[in-house]
Amino acid sequence: MGARERGGRSDTEAQPLCLRFTKTVTARETATPKDSLLRPSDLAEWLAAAGLGGRPSGLDEELLREARELRESIYRAARAIAEAREMDGADRDRINDWAGRNDAYRVLDGAGVTWRFPGSSPARSALAIVAGDAVDTLGGLRAGTIKVCAGTGCVAVFLDATRGRFRRWCSMSTCGNRAKKDAMRVRRAQ
Ligand SMILES: [Zn+2]
């Protein structure tokens, strides 16, 4: 049992798995942050969309709580790196603990690659994959610089892998587009 990994096309989807996970909270520094992981089924859907959808067994309220804790640890750790601060030891420990629980592996399925989840809780294994990706990404194994989005109130973390490291927004289709429109409005007003 496993799920096909999907090749992302948009600039957001091209982001590392662990940073896409942190983006399940948006508008973090506004009066109305939005968390799209409110129910266990939300997490099941996210994992499936990320190509990590095994059997949804064992995905309950408790695992959702742990998943959100892991997500926030990844967010804080990534933000610390982006702001050249030392990451919190508890966040680092949580990411490492999760990464160490990974018992999933990938196989060739003839058309691409599929995750296999041999353990008793595929959802737990899927989160361990996300944590392992955080180890790689935050540990500097991917080319690019971790940055905080310059969009108003967004503060999403993203990996800038452009040649000149000039990227300022988590996504051109949301924050980048909004900033462009704002700049245009200012020019027109002048
Ligand atoms: Zn943004």
C-alpha cells in the first residue's frame, strides 16, 4: 500500500516537503492566522496530497496534536535559521526524535516511485518522513537559503534556490502577486 509521489509544478509545491508542511498555517502574523489542519481527516488529506498517503489507520486526535507540534518545531527551527539565530534545543530534539522513527521506504513501481509503509501506523511513518526532510533541509543538505516571506503578515519560511538568492516571497501567486499589485497602486496614486 502506498501513494504515488506527485511532481509539483508551482513555486510553492517545489518547496521541500517540511516547509510545505509549515505552510498549513498561513497569515501567521495577522489577527486571523489560518490553520488548515483542524481535524485528523485534514492531516490525512494533506499527507495524501504530499504523496505520503498510506492507510489512514491510527490517525486520531492525538496524532494530529503531535503532528501540529512537529510542524511548529519545524517552523520555529527554520525561522531561527532564516534569522541567523540558534534554534531551540527542544525543537531540534523533537525533529530528530521523529526523524529517527522512520520505517518507510520508497520502491520503483514501473511508472515512478511509491512510498511503502510496512509499520503499524503509516501516518506516523509519514510524519517521520517529513521530519527527515526537515533534517536534510534545515541541516543545509539542499541548495538554497532559508528565508522568511516578506509578504505582509505572512512570515512563511521558504527555500530560496534562485541563482542570485533574490527571492522575497513564499509564493509568487499569493504574496508576490499581492506585493506587485500594492506597488502598482502606490505608483498610480503618486
Ligand atoms: Zn508569503
